[in-house]
Amino acid sequence: MAKICVVGSINMDIVTSVDTYPERGQTVFGKKIMEFPGGKGANQSIACARQNKAVTLIGCVGQDVHGNSLINDLQKNHVDTSNIKRLADSSSGQTTIILDDEAENTIIYVEGANGELDPDYVAETIHRLEDCKILLTQMETPYKTVLKAMKTAKEKGIKVILDPAPANKVTDEMLAYADLVLPNIHETEELTGIRVKDEQSAREAADMFRAKGVNQGVLKLGAAGSYIFDSNELSFVEGINVQAIDTVGAGDCFAGALASALIDGLRLPEAASYANVVAALKVTKHGAQAGIPKMDEIIAFTEENNFLNYLQPNK
């Protein structure tokens, strides 16, 4: 049975690459258009599967061409798709992504079938899971669905990890059911009112999260690294300098790698260090899912670059 349960979105990503991001009302020439399977839920599930973890995804797709492709891709990546619903009256979710030459991206999200993921169905499914240790979820499915998933997992003693993206849908009620949060710098500021730029501001943000009931978190600063809080302890993981070509899905890759490392028994700072390496390798490749590295690539990357190896539990 799956050790990790992901509740989240499943999308087709339509990526247009440009030299320079257009200003409002401006027309620019694009270089190429690519289609990639995506969605934060699907991305995170595949990230877990590529760390050789048993993972099931709870979500919805349409009974359309994109839905068929998305399901097939998940199965090829060894994600359990038995808990994904196919809806005849909804199209599969889709994102339009503009990617510039500096690897920064702007995303327009059309939820489609993701918006039909029913809270009761999710709760019933989580209750049926026998060996789940971690619930990993985000905010690209309905608020009530995510909240019900978190409540149900909490009742079963399952560790709840919330990737609060997009953060404008997250409430204090929801944070009260999260054991661990993974906000980036913008999401941290939106949820706490604090812009993390140094250790002092990181402590203040961590205090705010703890006051809302969240005792663990990774405050991501992009290439600069991450501050990790675990109860009253605060530590810092430095960023890894790589030549980024596609940052789409890097946060999802980080989340899946972190959950996988925690399943292996690593402490949070070590798990975050490992996830940092995996995400750094991902941004050197195109595709939110295609770019997620497999274990042999991760091992080679850590050895070639002389990184500390966090692959073994309790190191």
C-alpha cells in the first residue's frame, strides 16, 4: 500500500518560451510551444515515485484526450491512479505557462475537472488507505476538499504536509491542521506578513506559523536556500548554484523529495537538504514532470558535485 498520499491537481501544461516576457498589451514572438503533463498534485506524486516511494494520487481529470494522456503518464511513472476520478462533463485541467530566457515563469491556471474533486470522496478514500504515513496537498483543488483531506488525515494520525500554493486560498483554519508547511518567500509573506530576508525575519515568520498551530516548516528562498523551523529550532540550508533552464515544478519536486526523505526517516533539516539537491537538479531540465530526476541521476549528481549525501535515513 502507498506510504504517501497526494491530494491535488492534474493538468496539461502548455509552455510557450519567449526571449523576454511581454508587457501588458504587447505582442512578442515566441520561440516554441511544448506540452507537458503537470499539475501540482501530479508533479508531487511523480517526484515521490521517482524517489522509489509508493504513492497514490487522489484527483480528477476529464474524459478527454488530455485526461487519457495524463493518466497514462502517471502510470508510466509508477503512481497509483486507482483513486483518480474520470468526469464526463468536465475537461481536464490546463495551465498556460510563459517561460522567458531567465527561466522565470508566469502561469495561468484553468482548473477544469480539478474543481470538481469532491470532499466526501477524498475523505472516504483516505479512510480506506491502510499504510499511509504522509498526506501531501496543495491549493489547486477546492478549499473544502483540501481542508477535509487534512482533517481526515489528522484524525487517522497521518502527517499532513501543506504546500500553500496559491497562498491566497489558505486560512488559519487550514493551517491549524498542517503539521508542516512549505511556503516560498512570497507565500510566507502573504501568510505571515513577514518578508524573510535573514535569520531574524525567518524566526519571526516561524513564530507566526507556530502561533497558527504549525510546528514545522521550510521557508523557501529560491536559489538562496531555505530556513527550516522544527518546533523552536531554526536552521539554514544554502542554495545550490546551477544553470537553471526551467523552474516550472521545482517547488513540487522539492515537496515530493522532502516527503520521500521523511518517509525514509530523515530529520527535517536533513530531508530539506536532500530535497534542495533534487530540486536543483530538476531546474537544469525542461518539464515540470519530465525534469524530475530519478534516483540514479540524483546519486550521480551528489557524487559529481561533492554534496553531502542525505540518501540514508538517520544519518
